[in-house]
Amino acid sequence: MTLNEMRSLLESRGIQLTKSLGQNFLHDGNQLRRIVTAADLQPTDRVLEVGPGLGPLTGLLLARAASVLAIEKDARLVAVLRERFAGALSGAGPGSLELLEADALRWVEENRRDWSDWKLVANLPYSVASPLMVELAEAPIPPQRMVVTLQAEVVQRIAAPTDGDDYGILTLLLGLRYQVREWFRIRRGCFHPIPDVDSACISLVRRPVPLLDEEGSKVFTRLVKRAFSERRKMMLKLLKTLWPPELLQDAFQRVGILPSERAEKVSLEGFVALARCLGASSKAVGPHY
């Protein structure tokens, strides 16, 4: 779908795009094909697409994958998609389409499932991108790959190195289950309307072996969120609201983290090791953070 086709379709339907829904549609064919290539789609793949808009990416996904589950919040766009992809909705053609009119974040929260043989491929609405990705990453078995277009600053946070300015909660919560495969920038002029922020696409691949089991992952999440709750404070002091001081001091010593260390200095591997130590004890106190 070219920019002119996109404009014509919106005008013919009298659709005014809504900024609050993050409706900036990617129309550049080269970038759309680059996203599909990054997804490494196979004929047997099932794809979750969030925020399909007018469907420029949807069509490419249907041509490559076995099926696509597309979740769109805007009823006006759902009507357009139903017309454009009537054949796929009926099960005809190379791929089948299931189209839902729903709030994607709420739907994913309420419909927990085994995502193990799914791939998330989407130009995500920026307002829900981070919580949606974390929600999927924390599923018992998360999608095997996430290839998503986001604000460039969010991509930088996901891919940030330890002790970098962007390193933090999002880096770690996604890093626990995923490794960054690649990422690339997409210029503003590739979208309609042109957004106020820079964008980028990132490809995340699920780790073949989980770093922690389900219970350990819960400890990890509590640990990371509390450790970064006040970024400039010593991590040990912050964690004392959740674990006894003697338990923390012993765990820090065994893992090799200095008592004076701040969270931004601790690597993913350090947090994983610390979560293992703390999770091995039943002495955790206080409410879940």
C-alpha cells in the first residue's frame, strides 16, 4: 500500500486518525519487507500482529505465514480490514486471518496462552508497546520471536548495555527471556502521518534455555523493579524493604556484588544469580513489589 493509496482510502472513508491511539501507519514498502525478513517467517508460523491499521504489513504476513491473529482497537479500521482481507478471513488464500476488535494489552492479559510457536510481528502502537512486550515475555512460554517497530528511544533501552544511560527495567525484563538479534532505524517520512519521534525496528529471539524457572522469574521481576525504583540509591538499601538484611548481605557476597553498588552497574547475569540466591530462601518479606 503506497502513501497515495493510504491517503485515498482514509479520505474515502472519512477517517481522521487519532493521535492518542498512536495511529502513524508505516507505508514504505522497503521497510515493511525488511521487517518481514527480520521475522524469518516460515509457512507453518502463527503470527500475532497488534495494531494492523490499514493492513500494509498484514498482507505481507499472510503471504508468508500459516495464520495471522490481528488485534485492532479502532472499529473504523476493523471494517476496512474485513473488506481488504475477506478471502483470508474465510480461510481462502495462502494464509488465514483472525481479526479481533479489542484492546490488545487487555486481551493478552486476559487470554493467557502458550505462545511457544508464535511470532509477534507488528508496528506497535507506542502507547502500549512496552507493557505489551513485557506481558508476552512473562508468559509461561513466550513467543519465539518479537519483531516490532517502536520509538527509537525504547529500542535503545531494550538493547542497552550494562551501565549505559538507557539500561534499566525494560532491558532486564525482556533480556531475561530474549536476546537482541538486530535493530535498525526507520525514518519519520516512512509513516503517515509523520510522527514527532524517531522510530526503529528491533528483532528479539527467545532464549533456547530459560535463565530462570517460573518462580525464579517472579523473584527476578520483584528484584529488578525494586532495585531500579530509585536509580541513584544503593541497591542493597532499597532491597531491604523486601528481604532481611542478613539474607541480602549473604547473597551479595556469594554473587560478588558490592554492598555499595547501584542497580545500573549490575549485569543481567548478576541479577539472575542474585534472584537464584534469594529465591532459594523462604525468608522474603513484605508485599510483592
